[in-house]
Amino acid sequence: MRFRSLLSLLVAGSAFAAAPNSPQAYPTASTGVNTATMTAIPITARIFKPITLTGVNPLDFGAMVQTDPTVASTLVFDPGATAGAFTATPTNMTTFASTGVTPSVAQITVAGSANKAINITLSVNSVSLVGGITGTVTVNPLKISASGAASANSNAPTPYAAGSIGAGGTTFVNVGGQLNATANSEGTFTGSFDMTVAYQ
């Protein structure tokens, strides 16, 4: 009787020890009757360089004249796939060279850890410009391109996620947009927006 009770305890103890004590994905595991030891539990830490943003060019639509001043006008700066590149498309607007004025898309250099994906977020989708003599001028929508990817309309607060820091530790962001001017607009109009870059 005593032998049978001892045999029952041994069988029960073996069944308990066979139950898994840890996730099987861990590299090694051991089991015992009343103790168990797991070895080589992994630890990971990822430390990136701080992100640094450096402005190269502002968003400057340059100098222009409304072809027919009684009609609203637009001028689109579509940012290109290389740093500082853009395509200009005027509608009822004639651009011209003016002393001291250089049309450009906003160009920002991003520096950080190489080969890391980034999210780029503009603070707004539309900017109302101020300071003119007559008329109302807006930039809507803002348009963004980064790291050679195709341009897209700003969708703040949703990030533009096509960017990545290059092997050399830097990349670029171009920001353009569509300038909208009501009829009979005149003057120097200004405004601004913010941009945030974060690691994915």
C-alpha cells in the first residue's frame, strides 16, 4: 500500500515537471521537479543619434503678376525628387525675375542615424498669408517630398512616412504647395508653418 502511494506521487510529480514553464521562443530552458532555470534571456537597447534639422531654402514663390487681375490666380510649386527641385505651374499668373528674389521650395536637411525610417509631419495643411495691400492669398495645400519619393499633399496631423535617413546619415525634405490669390491681389504676403521629424 505504501509502495503504491509512493509510485502515485512519483507519477504526479513527473507530469507537473513536463508542463512548459516559459515561452519556447527563448533560447534555452530547463525543467525540474520543483525548480526551473532559464538561461540567456535576451536584452536589447536601441540608441539613435539625435535628429537635427537645418534649413537650406525657404518656400518662396518669387515675383509674379496676375495675367488678368479681375480673375483669381494660382501658382503651384510641386516639390521634386532631388534636393531643392520643383516644377512650377501657373494659372492666370505670369512669373518674372526680380532683383534679389530666388523662387524655391522649402528645403530642409535632416541628419541622424543612417538608414533609419522617419515620419515627417507638417503642422498645417493650409497657410493664410498676411501683409499684402489688397486681396487674400493662401497656400493650400502644402505639398511635401522627401528622400527622393513622390510628392504628396500635406495631410496633417498624419505623418508623411516615405522618408528615410540615407547611408551617409542625412536626407532632405522639400516642401512646396499651391499659392491661391484672389482677384486684384497686390503686395508682399508672408506666412510660415512648422515641421516635425521623428524616427519610426
